[in-house]
Amino acid sequence: LKGLSLAFRLVGSVTGVSRVYIAQSQLGLASLCETLYRKGMELSSINDVEFFEGTEKLLEVWFSFSEESTSLGGLRRIERVCWEKLLEHAKCFVLSVCSNDKMDAYVLSESSMFISENRFILKTCGTTTLMNALQPIISLVKENIPEMEVTGVFYSHREFKKPGLQMYPHSSFSDECKHLDTLFKDGSAYVLGNISGDCWYLYIVESIERPILCPDQTLEIVMTKFKPKVLAQFSKAAFSSAEELDQALGILDIIPGSKIDSHLFEPCGYSLNGIIKDDSYFTIHVTPQEECAYVSFETNILYECYTDLVNRVLNIFQPGNFTLTIFANKVAKCGWSYTALQENCLVGYKCKNKQISLFSLYNVIFLHFILM
């Protein structure tokens, strides 16, 4: 490490073990951090790993060009080093990236980032400070592509298992909303589900003057309460590589033909990004410690019905409890969100709670399922 200038900061890892975060380095962040992280991390069981907050904060920001602009590439014109610098505000970093001609998909130390021409998605877990990256995102785009402006913002997350461990403004949804209100004048906040249990927090900003005109829909499944044998598979004790795990568990068959970039953490924990086609993606994140076990699946693939896809996901992870949301705009291929799932066809599960909300340009269905 001779001649290196490093700034070290401790942050939570996907597996709950403190990981060294390197803010500045002349070496590749992913390879160096992985090397440092592996040192001294031999643990006998995934449950020897301390608590980690698997619940992700999810931010999606849409941009559009001014009418007179003919620029191509959009957000993807911004250099990778700028995005990596941006992630310092959220206290996470890039491990790997895969791309096609429409999207760049980054596996992060804490979840994922997706960048397409006019959409930015950042999903982070642990005690990351995602909200601190929002204003820098807007400023970065304005500086590099002044003809682009924000036309939609969506921020959401499930209830945290231990909200007291989160840093401001993520310590409460009220604080998050106050922070967002300082950036956007027309934001609206909602809570869906049982507010004392499995609930989902949502903050949205919709532009009536400049609506998102392309079909847009997102499915998210958040799963808890697993069999120990299922959780044990997502560790280096069970598989030597993410590629081996993907093949053995049938993850490659969830959406066949996807371009996969996956990461199996040491000693446990798992992240995957899949690029399907154009700017469609899916992503999976697994926190396998029994105390805080958590799995999420998310995709924006344009299906008319998600029932078969959801059943494939449930067959792999076999949760005892999960919430499911489908978010869709008025031109979504699935039509109304509540028509995109045959809830009685999810094998072995019954719906405990169901809510449908209609917004100016979007609609959402929230469902809570338990094992029968």
C-alpha cells in the first residue's frame, strides 16, 4: 500500500460485520475493499454475525429533457467516477457493474444502483444515508446535463427492524419527509399496511406538467420468516461462489435470458443485479442471519401479469411472511396495478391485508401474505 492515500470510515456491511469503507484510493475500490474485508472474517456460522438491517431504502428519480434538446445518452453520459463520488454521501461503494446499450447496473457494498438514460435508482440497506445523496444527485445532473430536469421522485421502504440504529434523517419516516419537503414542494407521503407491523412507507413527487409518458411499473417483494436451511444456502460455507449458488438454486431461471451480476459476501449475504432487456432489470438482496433475516426481490419488467414470476421467487426463498407492492402508471403494460396479480394463485399463501391507492399519475397495490 506504499504511496496510497486512504481515508477510512466504518460502515455496516451486507452481512452485518463492520466493513472498511475506503473513500479515496489509487486502487480499484471493489478489489481492495474485498481483500481488506476478508481478513479475519472466518466465522463458524452465519448466526455468529451481528445484527444487520436488511431493509432497503429505495429511491427512484426520473429526469426529462427540455423540448428543444436533442441530446443522446442522458444520465449515462455522466462518468462512473462521478457516480462513485456521489455514493460517498450514502456511505456505500461499487463492487461491480454490468451494462447493456440501455442501462448500467451496479452491485454495491450495500445493495444496488441502476442508471439509464432518464432514470436513476439507488437502493441501499444497513445504516446507509441514502437521503444525503439526493441533492447531490440533482446537482450532479444539473452540472453535467443542464437541459435535464426532475419529473418524478419515488422514495419508499418497509419498516426498519431497529429504526433507532438509523442515522438522521432515516431515524423516522417523519424526519425523512421533512427532509424531502425541503427539496420538493409538491411531495406527498403515505403509509400502507399495518402501521404497527408490516407496513410500507412511500413518498412521491409527480409532475402533472411533464408526466412520465413511457410505460412504467415496478414489482417489489419483501420476505421474512425463513426456514434455517434456506438461509444457510446464502453463505460461503454452502457455496464457494455466487455463480455456483445462482445455478444450484435456480435463480437463473427466475427471468431466463437475463445478464447476471451477482456477489456472495464473506461469510454470508448475497446481492444480484440482472439486466433483462432495454432498461428492464431485476435485483435480489439477502441478509441470512436468523435474527434479522430478510430477502427482497424487485423488477420493472413489463409483464401483464406477475403471478408466475412471483411463484418462482417464492419457490426459491420459501418465506413464512411477505409483502408485495406493484406500482404502475396509466400507460403501464399491466394496466391497473391490482389486475397484475392473481393473489389466489400464490401457492401455499393467503392474503392478510390488501390496499389499493390511486395517485395523480400512478396507482399502487399493497398486499401482505402469510403462509397457510
